[in-house]
Amino acid sequence: MQDNNILLSVRNLSKSYAAHKAVDDISFDIERGSIFGLLGPNGAGKSTLLRMITGIFYPDSGSITLDGQPFEGLKNTAMIGYMPEERGLYKKMKVGEHILYLAQLKGLNKDEAIKRARYWIERLEMGSWWNKKVEDLSKGMSQKLQFVATVIHEPKLLILDEPFSGLDPVNAEVIKNEIFRLAKEGSTIIFSTHRMEQVEEICDKIVLINLGHKLLDGSVYQIKQDYKEHIFNLHLSQPAQTVPADITVLERKDNTLRFQLPAERSANDVLLHYIQQQNNILAFQEHLPSLNEIFIRLVGNTPTARPFDSN
């Protein structure tokens, strides 16, 4: 039975080019209104996967379900907004003309296209660029234009491939806030990037693929919990004079200790040790691995893993 909370369902998807299997039996679900991270190194199969989801490529086997129905590329194109990493802009067109042209290709009539274009241009503070040529835009402004062209027809599924590329910190924050707002208002977003810190900040769930295979998927929180290694950070008011015998000190700097406990040992025992030594404990927290650490642990141990990037 189809879960009504799932917007996109990918089942056993595979795609080969000659003797190379780019995507090999990959399955995952994306919930409505969520921000879903698609991660993997160069050559992992992300681009092929996105092209199948957008209907550019047909899978060799497997199925895609969008909004409860079997996916049909031509029929479902208006439900999808795709912002590729490579800019697909018409350089000789004016900014306003460009937005209106793409909006009408997605099914909007001219009046509605103008209304929404004006809204987004003003919202992203691009009003002065309406009559300027696309070729005159900076890299960052071109990225904002691509974002507007992607969201203007209010698609149910947004696919954003490196959406912050070329943006300065201020404009990156503007686009990030728009992504959060769109998700809150019901848009479902696939977010593809090589920036692990962005994934941790933005995404609800992720899928990590390498060499065409899925390595893991799930919520960012649960994945970090699953890969934690019983490592803790302890900050004292003065340098630690003694260390319990059965803990492994990983780093000692000034008044701070990073240590690893045996799985059966409670962190409370360590706290008690320092309380009894009359140390003033200023901070104590468990160290959870970053997604970057988890990624390196998984992909770095694959002999044929390729250098990580966003493709």
C-alpha cells in the first residue's frame, strides 16, 4: 500500500552504460515537505540517478513513483523543478524575458508568469536586473536567476544541485532561508552537494551512494547516533591531574580532554572521578561524528572509491 506521506519512491533502480553500471539496485523514499540530501563521490551515480528522476534517462530496471502514481517524464515535468549545477541559461536574453519564457514552458500563462516573476525578483532583490542581459550577471546573480526559474511554477518536487555555488555568504543565507520556507510550505526538496556541513544544517534525511550502490540512508540524527564511538569532550576549570586508567585519551589541550570509553563504561563514572578530585566541570558532551567523518569512514575504506565532489 502506498504511504500518502511519501512523495517520491525509488525502487530497485538500475542503469548501465555499456559495461559500466552507473546505478545498481538503489531504493529509497522521500517524504512530503522534507529536505533530502543526495550524497556521493565523483562517479557514484548521483547525476544518473537525478536524470532518471527527472525523466531525462529511462532506467534499465526498477520503478519511480511520484505523488502516488508511476512516474512519466513528459506528463510529470510540471511537478518538478530542477536546478542543475551547470548553468543552463540563455546568455543573450534579458533576465525578465528569460524567467517568463521558462515559466511559460512549465505551463504558466503569461499573466501568472509575470505576477510570479515580479514576486521572486523583488523577493531576491534582483529588481534592477530585469532588463539586463543574462550574460552581464555575476556568477552569484546567475545562480539566483536559476533558483527563480526552478521554483517559479511551484513544483511539488525541487531538485537543487549545488544551489549555493557562486553565492557570497549573505546571498547563500537568503537562498537557504528560501529553501527552509519552501519546505515548510509543502515543497519536497532533493539537495545535492559536496558540502557536508550544509547537509547537516539543512537536510532531514540523506542517502549516500558510491560506485552505483547505496551505502546508507536515513535521518541525519539517527545516522550520527549509529556511527558514534563513545567519545566525549570534557572541559575543566584547570588541567586534569589524573585520568581514569581505562579511558583512552585522544586529545589533551589546556583544560580540555577528548577521550574514548569502553562500551560498557558509563560516562557518569568519569564525571564522578573528576568531581571527587574537586575539579570544576565547565562542560561535558558526547562527540557525535560529522557526516564528513562518516563519509570518509565508509567511502574511504572502499578500495575503488574516487575523490569526492558533487557529481
